[in-house]
Amino acid sequence: MDPREPRNLLFEGTSIVHLKVLNIKEAEILPKYENFYTYMPYAPLEVEILDTIYGKDLSGKKTIYNRGGDIRISKLLDSWVGSEYVGLEKMCLTKLSREEQETKFISYTSEYDYKMQPGKEYAVILAKQQTEDEIYTVMERGYGIFEIFQTDQGAKIYRNVITGKSSELNF
């Protein structure tokens, strides 16, 4: 699957929404569920969904999650167990004082990340995770995020923040 093609990011339970970012919070490890289990931190974004472009209709204020971000070391240590915790020990994170663990962060990033800005509007491909809680995650990092432009004729064009390719997101 080539994530550079928006059509490839659409599955059962995905939606493309036009949203406005209200606030970005500190990354966290999401709760583990039978069908959704990850040790990757996700950054919570408080958003207002203005319109549904494709898929299940979503609206109003929601918290969505984007993979990666800066996570407090104490949160990381509190959420990891077993072999994952051994990896943190090897990084010497367990040897930091509690105060250092509370005030220092580790950044989880990749070249495909894009940091949305509070106050800006985007089109985003969201996947609803199979969990008891309502957890929506951004599909494939920056490949699922589009800047919104309007033509002189009033049509909306969506430009992917990673590839720079434009799409009408009309599926």
C-alpha cells in the first residue's frame, strides 16, 4: 500500500473531515485494547470538526490522536512493561531522578510527521479504532493531513503536507 495516494488510506471506519485545531496536548501512551495495542506515543489534538468530506459523518468538538510527539519520560516509564521496559532501562531512563523523569521529554518523530498548528484548518483522514472508547487516529502520519485551498471559482483543493500533491479528496 502506497500511503502517498489518499485513496489507499481509506478503509472501513475511516472518515475525511475538515477540522480546526483548537489545542495540542502532550503525547501519551493510549490505553491498550484487544484490537488496538501500541507502545507508540500519540499526541492528543483537541479539534472542532467543521464538515465531513467522506465516510462516517463526524461533527463537533473531539480529541483526535496523531502518532508520535513529545512524551514526558515519567509517562513513558509508567506505561511500559516487560521487554519494552528493559529497553528503557538500557537507555538509562530508569536511572534519572523522579524530578528529571517528570521534567524531561523524549521526542518520537519520523520524516513523515507533520505538526498541525492550533488555529489552522486541515482536511484529515481519521480512522476510528476498535476500542470501547471513541478513539480516532490520523491515518499514516502526515500522509493523512491536507492543507485546504480555495480556487477563484470556490472549489476546495486539498494539498498533502508531506507529498505536496493536490487532490479533491472526492472518492
